Amino acid sequence: MSQQEGRQGRLNGKVAIITGGAGNIGEIITRCYLAEGATVVITGRTEAKLEQYRHRLIEGEQISPERIITVAFDGSNMQQVRMGIDTIIAKAGRIDILVNNAGTAGPRRRLIDVPIQPNDLRSPDTETLSQAVGNLLSITWNMTRAVAPHMQPGSSIVNVSTIFSRTDYYGRIPYVVPKAALNALSEQCARELGAQGIRVNTIYPGPIDSERIRTVFKSMDELKGIPDGTTANGFFDIMRLSRTGSTGELEKGFPKPVDVADSVVFLGSDEAAAYSGHIFEVTNGMDVPVESRTTLVAWPERRNIQFVDEVVLICAGDQIDDSLHLAQTLKTYGAKVALAFRDGTTLDAVEESMDSQELLLCCLSPHDPSSVGIALDRVRATCGDPNHVVVLPAHNISHYHTVSSKNSAHLTEADDTSISQFLEDEITGVMSLASQLMRHWQNRPPVQTPHIIFASNGDDGHNNVYAKVLSAALEQLVRVWRHESTLDAARHASNGTQTSTAIRAHQLIRYTNDGDKSRDYAHMWIADLLANQRDIEEINLVLPKQIAPMRGAHRSLPDWAENLYNLHRDKVALVTGGSSGIGGEIGRLLALSGAYVMLAARGADQLNEAREAIVREVHDAGYPNAEKRVRVIANCDVADSKDLERLAEYTIETFGHVDYLFNNAGISGAEEMVIDMPLESWRHTLQANLISNYTLIRKLAPLMKAQERGYILNVSSYFGGEKYVAIPYPNRSDYAVSKAGQRAMVETLARFLGPQVQINALAPGPVEGDRLRGTGERPGLFARRGRLILQNKRLNELYAAIVEAHSSTGRSIADMLPLIFANDVMMLMRSVGDIPDSLQRMAATIWERSDPSGSSRMYLMNEKIAQKLIRRLETSGYLHYSQENNAKEGVTMEILPKEAVAVATPSSPPDTTSGRRTETISEQSFTTTSIPIPQLTNIPTEPFFTFEQIEREAQKVHKGIIGMLYLQRMPTELEVAKATIYYLADHNVSGETFHPSGGLRFERTVTEGELFGKGRPERIARFRDNVVYLIGEHMQKHLIRLTQVYLDDLNAKRVVLLTETAEAADAIMATMPAHRDSGRLCAIATNGNIEQGIDAARATFGSPGPVISMPFRSIPQRALVAKDGDWSDVLSEQEFSDLVEDQITHHFRVTQKISLMDGAQLVLITPETTARSTEEEFALANFVKTTLHALTATVGAESERTMPHVPVNQVDLTRRARSEEPRNAVEEEEELIRFVHAVLLTSAPLPKPSDSRYRARIYRGNAITV
């Protein structure tokens, strides 16, 4: 047995057909396939040559004879192909891989000289144009059709094209045009065969290092009349990659044949199981665009379309109506039109149907050069030499779907007749026509540059599969034709001759639009392109999917723009985040409504581009002084208060006043779970999305009130909730809270800003646009969500496994970290003895569920997940690596009373001596392990999760959202903006939220609940011997009553009071001296460092059960609008920022710590109000409770999937109606009792998801009003 026979290759057991397997690259592919264990079937036309090559492989490479099969047949003949495949099946029993490598070089001639008929052949060419198409395109099509029915799921088809099918390639149109068609054919086959589990991919070899390619390029240089080496150097210039050459130095060079072969091996192997419809360029990184295209997004200006003594020849097929409509359109704008058809039958039908002889009609068959010459001579004699030519397909849109007896929408199931006709009439025919046009213009040089437009048919309703193959071929024909004609014309001009002319050519793709305006739009564009000689570099001019009707302005604008005219005439609008997205569209539509608009954004380039586009539209809509109507201010970061001040001042300086304020700018947030979110990221999101809104309102509201008109719109989000309803938004708590705050701000300020100023909120759901899809290198929302879900799922698995291992084995977290940071899934699975069971189970789960091709299967984590794991272990108190959680310099904490530490130890008798001690909490006070920060031993390759994994998760998110939309589609940015502009015109709405979301109804919402009843006795009894944390300071009455109930009534082991100041702790503890002196009531004055205080409490007094979080500070007693025009006492921007910090961020900080403490139950308390509270206090308290509920609901949902599943709920002490607040001491006492019941109800131990998924879900994230 040979060495090759003994090794286990990537293709072991597979049977592969390699067409052209004895050729240049084919021979290398064959050898590589044999080396990887495949049984290879080599096909070709010459049996003797195949057998000779087979014996050479058997004898020279010592390959087993049964592993090399040869079958001779002509691949361009479908009957021979079918017989050949039957023979292969009989010999090999199966087909796993098809490598379509066979092909010929085609005639090496300029377009003008290509051999159309056999008598045109000149040495060394051996093929006509038609034969080249058969050898280069028909073989692949035939083989795919014949082989696919015999393939099983998991099989692979590899089509070998060329990178020259997308580049200039002088003198090689007969070769590169069929190859370009092959590219589109391959893509469509991948779509069709994918459902059967068959993969189809395409290899694009570049210029392969060989004497042959050097000879080809040398001949090309000679043909062009340029210095030797110019063509080769041109390709080197667009190669990104330098490789080590024969001298050992880096240099530009051609790829090797084995580079191509290796790629073909990979695509045939199971390693490529997830690839289909992909292209693989083996080019040393040649920078070659996939397509040259642009979209014709607007109607052309009809007033600018005018032909002056110009002749247009339409070369039509059998599409009578379309060709007559095009001819009439061109005649409308003054063109002389000649209409030629490919066959006499169609011509006769047209002549019979025409009422007049306004058009010159003739017959022109591309396959008959004599008929082409006769037709062109007749056109020249009757109308003049054609200045322009429009070429339509040979057959109408329904032709290939009526002639075919099979599935006409599938190219892999097309019949022989359809394919033969398509290749001959469409692919070969159009190249033949182009060649003969060039011959005509060489003999009769035109006065002006000829313009040729190849126009597709309209949408055929069958996915346009034939049209796409033809379009790919035409794009390459145009590309090389342009290249050849330009070089030839320049060369001839330098020689003083005019025997050649440069041409202008495009392809107009119409089938991308199936609307009733498609034909009118396409034909008007053809008229515009020809009449105005537009110099558009892109080849493919594509119709947009939607075409808006024309209107009578400076330019064709959408019909809806007519309804906006002067809707907001002369209003002044300030729009933040106005460079793109919803803000950009709102700014645009406001300007089209007659408003003066100030757009603010961070990026200057995009903002200026947006302005220029809007100014053009405003001008086109007919408004005067368009330039003055739209202004911008760049480098404006709404998270920076100085930038906001600059923005307000500049707007007023520019326009004199502001009527509309659109608080639209914001950020997407940290996109982290609460327990993993850095505090600064949380604060930054709230600053950018929420506090900035109040800052601008505070600056502009005085002017609006003074001018007695104004409108403020906060652009929130559906995920900010609805009135009285919070919507959990896992992994986006900072975003959800900021958006809920924007909405709550509207409800809070509306009564104070009225009646002069309206304030409302806009709350769209996911919007179809750049932000959703992603732009540039930034992925879209669903892709980011998909990746985040995978990251957090892995992080949660790691955290849960290591904490479980700690609990079950008693080993420290620090001791087990090296096992995790070795970052080896297989090691954890296979090791015995030293590996805790939970880690082994986790590793097995990861191995089973992860994509085989991704790093996430072999490795536990990447560096980002590792950093999050360390942070989470620090936050939870298991580890201590950095100074982040240490007391800040100059900050001390006090444990009260001074005997508290001793009393906290069960073995120490209580000392009732009163007093207190001030003590700085140091590292020694924590039950953490301090070791150097660990590093990953193995760094995985990125991306950690495969694109397919992320895309699967993204699709789940996408489908989930679509499933929750009543309209089953997401609105676009433009649709949201249009709805907003009309909503803005309603002067009778304020304090409300508008939801243009496509009917989004989230699957899980949490409403505000009313307290009814008490907790069951068996639940209340579980407070016995618990350690209770009470966090707060300002609400002393509530803190004292809770302390008494927990200690006196419920027999809790201890209450630990965490205050901001020592004075408050003293005051509260002085009311209960017996509990203080017994050590059952202890206190920690945190001096504002709440995280350190919680760590100190846990280290000193033990982990908590109930944790009740109240704000340290009260709501500011400030006005929200001026009284008698004096704004000096109105809540300032800084005071609002402090309010958010004290009442919202305070709870976030507590939640982040407590959510990682096993056995804890967290209750967040919002501020108290009574009948004696001012209207402003009452309004701000409702702002706080609404905003905070977004955090409560979100962390409630997150805790379901995150160990230790700590339930988080909210108790609200402010009601929606001020009239319901307690009015006297008796009612206040009743409310205090209800408050205690609500806290006990929410802080008593609740079931975990493992006990009852249903109860664990509904008993968390709630807000109870007392």
C-alpha cells in the first residue's frame, strides 16, 4: 500500500468527478483529490488521452487502479453527458463531488474580430463564438443538471470560473463573457440545490503562475500595442498580497496552480459543509469588485431629454409591445427610430398591427452577418447612421417558461431545448451583434460616440433566473468592450488614423421592479441616457424596487411629498441626531413641509452629505432659499452639556427662535446584562439619552413659554414601555431605562409646560433602516443581539459551573480558575479526578451544542468573555483583582456599633456596650481571594462564534419581532418620519406617547400592580434567622418600621442598615437601643460607596436574604417651570442629573451587587409622597417610579437565566392620582402598614426557575403600588 493509500485524507470515501481533470489546473486538482483519499472520475473528450493520464497516475503515483476512473464524452452534448453519468454510476456507485473545471480558452480576438462563423476562423483559433460558449458554459450547465439527481445531501459542486470574468481582459470576450454567465448560473444553482442539501460554490482563479499565462499576457500586450509586461503589472498593482518568492524576499506574483487545487479540495471536503453560494477568489488578494452597478433612484428630468437629429436603432427580440412602447417614447423626445427584429415572423406581426409607417422596420439576425449588414445599410440610407443602439433580449419574459416542459423557474431542471436556445440566441447572439456593430462603425466612423444600452425584460414572475445569467454575461461584455474600444481608439488616434471608435455602453436592468410603472420608468431612463450622453461609470443601471409617481415640481418627487407642502411652513425645528436614521428623515420631511431646520450630529461628513441631499430636495420641491432653510452643527455630542449649550445658542442665533425641539440623538448603550455593565457605561447612556433631553428642554422651554408656542418631541422607543407598563429588555437595561425616562419625562412635564408648549414622545419599535441592517463594519441590531445572546449564554454557563463547583466541592474560586483559563473544552471533558462534575458537564454541553467549525467549540471563551467573567466574580465578591472596589482615597466607612464585628461572630458573646468606631474597610475585611489577574492560556481565533451561529440567533430575534407585529413588517425610517410629521400637526395632544411600531406587542410586559393582601404565613415564617439589609437614609420612618417588623415580629437574625452618612445611622439606631446593643441591629455608613458597603456587610455580617433598597436622598423641592417668568428656581440641568443619579442609578448599583448573591431577594423602593407634597414632587416621584420600573422589569427577566436567579421587585410609594395620597396622620399610618406588607410580600423567599418556571417568572420584575 502506498503512503497516499494509507493516510486518512479529507476526501476519504468520496467519489469525485473532475471535468477537464487531465488539463493544466485539472491535473493538479486530480492529484490533490487522490492524495486526500477520493476516488476520482476524470472526464474529457479524448479517451486515449484520459487513459494515458490514468496509467501515468497509477504507475507514477502508485494509486490503486480502482480509485481512478476515466469516462470520455463531449460535455457540451447533453445526450453524451447523460450516458457518461450513467456509466460513472455503474462503475463508482455514487457521486459525492462534481468539479466543473473543463473549458477551453476561446478565440483570442478583439470583439471586432471574433469568429462568428467557421469561415471566420484564423490560426491559432479553433473555435467559433458559439463553440466557445458551449465549451465554457454549456458543459458546466449540462454536468450540473445530469449529476445533481444522483447526489446525496452533503454533496458538493465546485465550479471553476476566473477572476477575469469581472475584470478588463483585452481580446478575450469569447472567454470571459461565458465565464461571467457561469458565475450567475452557479449562484442560482446554489439556491436551487441547497434545499436538497447539495452545496454549490465558485472558484475564481486569478492569473496562474505558468509559462502559459506569461505567453497570454505577452500576446495581449502586442495586441494592445503597449510595452511588454504592462498587462501583468496592471494585475500586480491590484493584488493586495505579497508572497515569498524564489529569492526568499516578499514580492508580487501570480498564484500557483496548487493554490487553486487546495481551494477545490476544501470545498469538496466536509470542512466546507456550511458554505454554499459563496465565491472563493484565489488571486493573491486582487481588488476586484463583484459587480459594477448603481440604482436609478429618481425619475429623470423630462425637460432635459431632447434628441437633435439623432438616430436610435432598437434591436428587439419578440417582445412586440415593449419594443413599440420604447420606440414611441424615444420619438416623443425627438429621436429618429429604427426598429429591428430578429426574425421575419415577429416583423410581419408588427407590420400588421401598426396603423402607420412612422417607424422604420427591418429584420436583423445576429447569427446572419449579411442580414445585419443589410439592416444597418437600410437604416443609414433612410434615417442616417445610428448614433445609439438599444438591444433587447432575443425573447420575451415568458418565452423560457412556456417552451420548457419542466420547472421553468429552476435552471437545474431546465430542458435541453430551452438551454440550447438560450445559449445560442441570448449569449452567443448578443456577442455576435456587438461584434458586427463594431465592424460597421469601423467602416463608417460615427460623428459622436455611440451609446449602446442592453435593456433587460421586466420581471418574469419566476425569479428571473435566465435574465440574471444573461445580465452577468452582458456586464462583462460591456466592461471588456469599453476597455477594448477605448484602447483601440487611443492607439489609432496616436497613429493618425480613425479606423476605430470608443463606445459608451451600459446595461439597464429592469426586472428588479415588478410595478406597473416599471416600463415607463425604464424607457424614460433610456431616453435620458441616450439624449444626454450621461457618462456613468457603473455598468449596470438598476431599477429600484419601488418607483414613486411624478409630480409637477422642479423634479419628480414622491407623491406623498405633495401632502407635506407647507404643513409646517416657516416653523423652526431643532433636530438632534439629524444626520441619518429617523432623525435624518424627520429633518428631511420637516424641510419638505416648509420648516427651517437645524440638524445636529457628531459626524461632520455624514451630516453635510445629509444637508446637501435635503437642500436639493427642498429646491426641487419649489421652496425658495433652500440653502438657508437647512443648517447644520457638527461635532455635537449630546452627552456633553457644553455641546448642547453651543447647539441651543447657535440655533437661536441662526433662526431667532425655536418652535420644535426633537430630542432624537442617543446611543444604543452598553448592550450588557445589568450584572456585567460598567457603572460608567450606565451613566453615559443615561447622560446621552435622558439627561441631555432635559438639558435642551431646560434651555429652550423658557423661550417657548415666552413666545407662547412650542412643541417638544422626545424620541423614545417601544422598549421604553407604555403608560403604566414596563417592557423587559434583557441585555439593554441602560437603553430601556433611558427610553422609559424619556417617556416618563413627557408625562411629568406636560402639565407644567402647557398650555403654551406641547410635549410628547415618539416610541417606535425596531425600524427597518441602516441601524437595523448595520452599516460599514458595524453590524445591525439583530446581528449584535445574536452575538450578545451567544456571548452571555456562554458567560452564564461558565459562571454557573464554577460557582456550582465551589458550592459542591468547597474549593475556592481562585483555585479552580486555572482550569477555566486553560481554555480547553476537550481537557475538561477528558480529565478525571481533579475536574469538578459541573465543569465537565458544562464542557460536554458546549461540545455538543457548538458549531464544529467555530472556535467556541474548542475554547471556553475569548478574551472579552474572560474579562466579563472576572468582573462578574469580582462583583459577586468571590474574587478581588483590582482597586476598582476598594475604598477611594480619603473615603472611610464606619461599622456601628463598634462591637458589631465581634457580635457578628456566633462564637463571641454579645457585648452591650454602646458606642461606635470609625474603620476603613480594607482588603482584609473581604471574604475574597486576591491573586494576580489570570490570563487565557489559549487564545481562540476570531470570530469566536461563527457567522452562521450569529446569523441563526439573529434570525430568531428577527422572526420573534416579526411575529409580534400585527402588520408583520417593521416600519422603515421614512415611514416613522412621515407618521411623526403628521402627528406633529395635531395641536390637541400633550403628555402622550405615539407608537408607530407596526403594531408591535411585546410577548412579556409588566404592569403596575395594586397591593392586595399579605404574604402567606408559611412564606413569612421563612424570614426567621435571615440577615436583612436595609439600604437607605432619607426615608427614616420606613426604615425604622421595617427594622422593627423584621426583628420583633419575624425573628430575623440581624438587620444591617447601610446609610450614606454616619449621622443618619446614629439617628436610626438611637430609636432602637435594645436591638443596637444586642448586636441584632448594625449599620455601615458607606459615604456614598454603596458597592464597598455591601461587600463590607457581607464580609462582616454574612450574606443577606431580603435586601430593601431605598434612596439615600429625597426628591429636590424645586419648580419645574417658571412662575411669573422667573426661571431661577426651576430645577436645573445639574439637579436633574443628580435626581437621576440618586433615585435611579443608586438602585442600579445595589441591583448589580445583590443580583449575584445566592439566597437574596431584592426590593427597590421609590420615593414617598403625601397630600402635603408639592405638585412638582409628586410629578418627579412618578417620573422616578416609571423610569425605575424599566430596570426592575429587565433585571427580573435577566435573573431568570442567570445564576443565582435573585428575584427583583419594586414597591412604589407614590400613586398616579394625587387625590389618592394620604391626607392625615391616620392615613399615613395605614399607608405605612401597607408598605410593610408590600415589602414582606416581595422580599419573602420566592421559587427559583428550577422549582417553578411559571411562578419564578411572574413573581419578579413587578412594581407594587401601596
